[in-house]
Amino acid sequence: MSEIKDTCCAEREPKMKIHTFNKNSMGQNIYLCHCEETNEGILIDAGCNTADENAIMALIHENSIIIKAILLTHGHYDHITAAARLKSLTNAEIYSHVSEKQLLENPELNLSCLIRREISVTPDKLLNDGDVFHFGNISLKVLHTPGHTPGGVCYYYKKTAVPLSEGSESGIQSCCSGGVYTDEVGDAKHRAPRPVSVAYERAWGRAPLDSSLFSGDTLFKGSIGRTDFPLSDHDKMMRNISAKLLTLPDETVVYPGHGDSTSIGREKKSNPFLR
Ligand SMILES: [Zn+2]
Ligand SMILES: [Zn+2]
């Protein structure tokens, strides 16, 4: 039976619960996140063995969680081995960054040929940098951080004082529908503000009560992702870590694709690859 670690994201106002599953051969983490208020949830990555799969489904059934999506951080085989199976068990669609489709569908690029399997995953929905995915009363922002792979992303959660459902009249989807909208103001410095910016500022512009980052294989506790794979780009990954991850609040808890969780502040201070 897989060990399940429960982490509550907000001590004062519990909202999103994070469960970690990692009893598989490569030590990769699958995160099941769910909104305690609505029981809607998501899976982040889908590389697991039968024991993890059984533990995930048991947790889903015991807590009556409705899985709205399987969000992939990237397409390497260790993160997608059970994607098709979990999709059929949960009826959830698979999401990846638009630039990861080629790698996901190609066993040589996603490295599944190294384990003598031909895994190919076609995502149902494609994400872009700055998109915001909603499930229950929770929102995750897509941060495109290519380098380890071309379409690698991190998912950023920032709890705010204003319920996101209040922004629905400005273009954010219903808090109960699950879905994604393109962030029109993520590059506000470069583009004219749009009406949705009001909702965006209400959702993201305030000081966070707490925040979390699902960093895939881009940033680990004390390490960074490998860039010796086909389509990897070391310089690009380092630029993205600096520009998009190390600029997050120091207290942001980092949930990586492998290994233990950490924080942005801790990695800034002690990660030898970031000096
Ligand atoms: Zn990887
Ligand atoms: Zn990995």
C-alpha cells in the first residue's frame, strides 16, 4: 500500500489538499489536489505503478473526489506511464503544454523506448503560458518553463483573499465547471489591459496567504532537471528558473516531479545549481 502524505495548503482557511503518491520505480511524484469545499480535484502527472494507482483510486472513492483533469508537467515516460489508465478510470481529460505534444506522442522523445515500451499520449487539451486552470474554488496558473523539455510547465497555486468565483462575470469560468482560460494580462507590461484584468487582479494581484508550485522536473530540492535529453536546452531552463520560479515568493512551497518538497526561499539559498 502506498504511503499517502497529506498536506494542507492553508492553515487558517484550509482549501486545497495535496496528496503525494510516489511508490514507483523512478520515485516520481503524482499529486492529487482537491478543493475541500467542492471535492473537485486534479491529478498532476500520471507516472505510477499499480500500487499507486490503487491508492489514488481508493482516495478518490473514499472522499468522493471528482477528478476534473490530469495536468502533465511534461511528457517524459516516468510521468505518463499510467496516463491512459488514469484517464479511463477517472474520465478526466489530459492536459499538457502545446509545445509538449510532439514529445508526448513519440516514444523516442519521451524516452519510453529506454524501458522497451512504446508509450504515446495524445493530450485532450493544450495549455499555453499564463493559462489558469480552475477546479472547485482553486485556480492553478500555467508557467511555461521549457528547457528540460520544450513544453515543460510548472503549475502555480496562490491562495488569495477573494474567491475566484467572484470573477466569473469577467471571463473566468464558473468555479464548479473546471476549465481553462487564457490569461490576457500575464504580459500586461507588453499588452494593453483587457477587461478581464479586473478579475485577474482580484484573483492574483493581492498578497498571497500561501502559495505552492508544482515544478515537474525543472526544479528539485537541491537540484535541477537534466538537460542532456533530446530537445533539452540548458540555457533556456536556467533562464526560465530565474525569471519565472525564483521570482515567486520565498515561502512558496515547491512540489517537484521527484523527491521531497522544498521552498523557493530554501532553493535560492542552498541549491548549488542556482549559484
Ligand atoms: Zn523529465
Ligand atoms: Zn521525471
